[in-house]
Amino acid sequence: MTVASELPSLLAAIVGTRSVLARPSELVVYRSDGLPGYTKQPRLGVFPRTRDELVAVVRLLAERSIPFVPRGAGTGLSGGALADDVVLIGLNRLTRILSVDPVERLAVVEPGVVNVALTRAATPYGLHYAPDPSSQAACTIGGNVAENAGGPHCLKYGVTLNHVRAVTAILPNGEIVRLGNAEGEADGYDLLGAFVGSEGCFGIALDVTVRLSPNPQSVRTLLADFTSVGDAARATSEIIASGIVPAALEMMDGATIRAVEASIYAAGYPVDAEAILLIELDGLSAGLETDVARVEAMCKTAGARTVRIARDEAERARLWQGRKKAFGAMGRISPHLVVQDAVIPRTRLPDVLATIHEIAHRQRITVCNVFHAGDGNLHPNIGYDANDPDEQARVHAAMREIMAACVAAGGTITGEHGIGLDKLDYMDLIFSSESLAAMCRLREVFDPDRRANPGKVVPVHSCREWHGVRKAAWNA
Amino acid sequence: MARRTEGSVERLTFDAAAARTTAAAPLPAAAAPAAARPTSVADVREIVRDAIDRRTPLRIVGRGTWLGAGRPVRDARRIELDGLTGIVDYTPGDLTLTARAGTTLAEISAATAQHGQWLALTPWGGDAGSLGATAATASAGPMSGTLGAPRDIVLGLEAVTGVGDIIRGGGRVVKNVAGFDLTRLNIGAWGTLGVLTEVSVRLRGLPEQDASVALAVPNAESALADLLARLRTAPIAPLALEILSAALVRTLGLGTDTVIVARLAGNAEAVAAQRGALAQFGDVSDVPTEMWNRLRVIEPPDASTVRLSSPVARFAETWATASRLAAAGDGVAHGSLLRAVARVILPHADGDLPSAAVDALQATARDVRIFERLPASLWPALSPDVVSGALSRGVRDAFDPHRLLNPGILGDARA
């Protein structure tokens, strides 16, 4: 009997037959993640419901040298959670919040806990979990840790890395390790720092201890509208340079505004604007209005037609809903969508946005920009029809040109979405072969056999001592 | 509150600065080859490759201000980075800066202040040290509870690994998840995975107002615990909230009794409101902001330094432990209330810790202890090794397989 034929029953012995999916038709929904355009068929899907089941699954796969891909909610935007003919381990049933400690301002959660569910659990204590990816209503903390996820409010409060105190992880070989220290300072190598953002290549988090943040005393949300993207970009640069740190500073261009306003997520954005800035200031009540007035003045000086301040929580929520659902709104326009995630120095926003506009014009494609302007983290979205080979080729060429322009401006290729499959080809643009080889060596410390999320993050050819992808044991 | 006199401050600052320079661990001068003084990353690579060929360990030296820290490094050639200096890239509007590793924090501070900005890494030890050493040792200071420690503030770095490769992690932009995190890996590794050659950091705008106040503190542990609990939910957002032992308060010329010093920053209204909020908890008096820089260089030349940390709820107890330890060793203590970390500085007598202090140190094991400086003889008993797990050893093997970079400083010499 081969491994291939006996694996489903071995896994079923651990998690039960209903938690193992082996038929291709059952696995269709797991063939892609949040980024349409890539489809990979998992060989098997296994969905443990408890920590013990997860541990047993990982150890079984280790014994049999079988590669696997961990997956949270599958909302990632880099193709990172796709399992190409290997075992997919779904973590979305490990949803227990193990503890919320309002004194220490810490929570311990299983990897499948949904981001917003954690904040909901912390709300009674006046606390929240700060990293807030746009997909926060669906994405999981385990996935956030794997991707070192960001979100609009990371401008002031930092990304996932800054909010994770400790992780208990199971390594691909089945060993359980504790990284970081929630009881005090951590000494020695920052293995937790290495684990956060390792895109599922270093192991699977069994539990995550995160920091909870006190809710700010006051929040003000401003909507500034501009007749040109360049003016909005200049306002952004002015605000950042002023030293005021907004909680969030988001930009949406005209194409995005109109897509949102035509959708069920309409937020009341001015449809004749060429750009809007959504700016949030928060903190102590004392002195906040002074900063609001300064930011309002900077927007007006840069050319804002109007600056509107949300009057109440309902209006604020509506303004944010339009931003957070913008990707969804664009889905109405085109059958396919690609999105990039480059980060550029913030002073370069005006000229890089102009370059993107020029590239789009020349390649005859439509780029919608909705992004974290305060961080310089761009999200150019390109809608297209994948059944039109000519359009697809132009989109592909534009993507490369945009990425090259961002790198040339001193930027990086991904700020929060991760490399996954989607940006593997761009790694050579920013890292030398020596740096890539160092990353390979680091991966091998956690996973010498490279069985966890194989083929992701670092291009195969970069690993000097790479001996070719190990064949899955069942094909041997 | 009694005020310090200008004269004593000058003397104190001067002494402390001089002390740190002379605090260097004695090196085996006769046996060691001449120190290497690279001026470029290519030089560093050459030196490391030469060390690999000859199997000669390297002692990495930034500005030489804190060489007494960490476990002793034996029989090594010094690689001194004080020639690898200068700001490589600084665009004020981006609030980011890149400098070569040997650049002093003082030089960076001077450059950024011209644009109303600062590097909020204000580590214990002052600004005479280098950016590279600050990152390598993950040295934090009083502002790290709000503005971040090196792992939060460093955006990217370049290093020469123990296999002689030049690697770069991260970048110069404020958000970056490209590739596995070589940056975090090298921060706090004390140079044992690579000689840092360049570091990029996030800057902040200098606050409009920057005022510090001292709050009187009750002596009883339970009363302190109650105060700390109430402070945690007070409408304040201080940059730093540091408790100072009475002996330290006296040394700094701020008075005679234990105080909590709050650094309040922001616009005028925000600072005034926070001052008012703090006044609800007791007597509040103004303290010169300059105090923070003096606090950073308070360590005498020959001393042991230990940090004790604990869960927030237990910090009053940890502070009591720190105070007892300081008293036993005739030293001083201070602690970050925002991070729940106490730091105790114990002066040596004739190059060693008094036995009462050693006994008191043994009694601190309930807290998480991180030792910065100790007499060489105490390391094996108190903290022999922090590269003890299989993963840590694997990381060391991957980046410095020959154990040539600062061997032993983390207690990681191959058995």
C-alpha cells in the first residue's frame, strides 16, 4: 500500500473522516486564495479541530516526509496559501480564544481566531487588537502572524510583529517550541521576529500571545477630497513631514471612489473627486482638535476642495467601510483583478503615482489605487479579463513596470501581503544572491527538508545548496 | 523638590562618559594581532574572510563605549568600526535615515535635530555609542515602551555574516515583509550572526512640547502596586514613565525620595492635560528634560547591571526586589512602568561585586533576568548561555559556523 492511498485514512484516524477532504470536487474552494489568477489543486485537505489533532497531523506528515501548506482563512493576496499537489492543513477550526487578560493587556488565541473576533472579545475591557487588515472580518490571527499583516492603523500602531509577544509553534518535524516571552523580556536570538512573517515556511502556530491596545480616548476621522492625485499625494507628504502621526492615512483615487460609490459599500465619497484622503487622528482628547485643525489646514493648502469630519461613529464606520471593501467593490467591474503591494519612500508618492498613471495609459489598462498613503504602501489594482490574452499580456507588462518603478524609487516589493507565489519573480530585484541564500539557510534551521509551504517566498534557484524539490514521498 | 546644581551635573555627566570609555574589558594585548579598522563593507568582508581562513575569532567593536557588556570574548582580533561612519541617506520628508554602523547616535541626533526630527532610540549608555552596536545589542532606553525598541525602529540592515557573505535584510521604507526576516534576526544577536555594516531606521518628528514631571511615590509595595494600577488607566500617554530609586534620585540631584518621572510630549494642551491628570495621584514637580540624558549615562565604569522583568501586574513586587538588590549592593535602580522592566546598577569594589550583592542577585530568580554586565566569574553561574535551544544553535551554525564572531559573548562557545 502506498502512502498516497493510505494517507487519507491515517489522517481520518486523527481528525475523523469528515475532516479530511480527498476528492478534487471537495477541494475546489481551496484552489485559490484572496488573489484571483492563481489556482493550485491540493492533493488532500485536513482540518483539525483541536491542538492535539493538529500536532498529531503534523507529526504524521513528518514521519512520512510529506510536504504541507498551512492555511488560515485563505484571504491572503500573494498566493501564499496555495497547496500545489500537497497536503493543505486548514487551521480555520482552531478558533478558541484561550484567554483575555485586561490587566496585562494580553490575549492568547488559537491560530484560526478571526482578527475581528479578537477585538470583539477585548471590547468589554476597552481594548482592541490593533493590526486591522482590510480582510479583518475573515482573516485569522495565524494567517496574520504568517504574513506579518498590516492594515490602515499600522501607520501609528505598528504591524503584527509589534503586537505579538509569544508564539507556541510546531515545527515541520513535529517538535513544539516556545518563541518569545509573554512574562517579561526575551533574551537570545529573536526567533519570534524571524517566525512572524515567515509565510508558513517555518512551522505552524499552535497558540499566539498578542498585545491588546487600549482604545483611544478620542477619534476624529477626516475625509479630504482633491481634484488631482498629485495634490493628495503632496498633502500626505506634508502631514507625514509635520511630525503628526495619524492613526491612519489612506488614499483612494477617482477610479476607486467611483467603483465604491457604485457598489453596495457606497460611503458617500464625492464621485467627481480624483482623489480622497481618509485621515484618522486619535489619542488623548486634550489637544486632539488642535492637530485636527492643523491636518485640515495642510490638506486645504495642498488643494483639497473640502475637508469633512465625521460627526459620529456611524458616519465614521461608513467612511471606513468604503475603504475596507474597496477591493470587493472593484470585483463588480472586471472578472479578474491583480493587486500589488509595493512600498515607496513617502516623498516619492507624487512622482511614482504619476509614473503608474503613465504606465497604465501606455499599456491601455485601468489602474485603481487604494492604499496606505501614510506608509507609502501602494496597492495598485488592475482589473482585466483573463480570457483576453492580449489584455492579459499588457497587464503583466504593466505590473512589472510598476514594480520596477517602485524599486527604482528606493522601495520594496511587498509591505504587508507577502511574497507567496505572486512576487517570487521580483525577489531578485531587491535582494542579492547572498541575501537570498542567507534566507534559505534560515529556513533550513526551522525546516531542513523544506516541507512547509514548499516553493514559496525565496526562489528555488537562490538556494545554493538546493538539490531540487524533494519529491513528495507518495510519488517516490 | 531639591534641585541639582549645575556644577554637580557637569561633573556627573563628564565622569560617566569617561567611565564608559574606560570600561572596556582588558584584552590579551600580547597575543592578539593588530586591530582591523575597516572603512567599507568590502573591507569588513575581507577581514571576516581572512578570519575564516586563519580561524581567528573577531571581537566586534563599535565605538568601544560598552565593551564590558556581555560574557567575555577571549583571544580575538578586534575589528573596530569607528572608521565605518557617516549618514548614507537621509530624506527628512520620509522620516527615515540610513547610516553606516560605526556612526554615533550623537551624529545622527545632530543631523536630524536640524530638521525637527529625532531617532527615538535613546538607549542606556548615551549617544557616544554607535548605531550598529545599539542595533546589535538591541539596547533600549526610557522611551522604548512607547516609541519602540531597536526591533521596532530598525527598518533594515546590512551585515557581513560569519561565512563572509554580505547580506541585507529589510529596506529603507517603513513597511516591508519581503523575504525572511534577516533584520530581526541580527538585532540583539550581539554580532554573533554578522558584523553589522549599515542600519536604516525610522525617525519621528520632535514633539512640539517636551516636558517632564516627577511624581512622589509611596514606599510600601502594596501602595505602589495600587498607584501603578491606577496610572495604567489614567488619561496619560507619556513617552516614558520611569521609577527611580531614592539613591538614584539623589545622584541625579532631583531630591531625596523615590519618584516616578513622566515624560510628556505633544502640543501644549495635551501636555497640560496630562500634567493635570498626574497631579491627581500626588505631588507633581517639574524636572528638566535634560535629566533623561543624564539618567542614560549614570553607570559607573566598573559595575554589574541586571534587568528584571515580570508581568505588569507583578511589577511592584519586581521593583521591590530590584530595590532590595540595589540596597544590598550599594547601587541604584530604575524601572520602566510601561514595559515592566527594572534595571539595577551595582558598582564593583576592586573589580568585583560585594558578596552581599551576589547573595541578593541569587534571590532574584522569580523574575526574568537579563544580565548586561557581570564580573567574568559570575556569568557561568547566573547566565551561562542564551544560545541553548536547537533552533538558536542552528541559527548560529547557519550564519557563523566557525564561531568566529564575538565567540562566547552569548555564552555560545562550542562545548
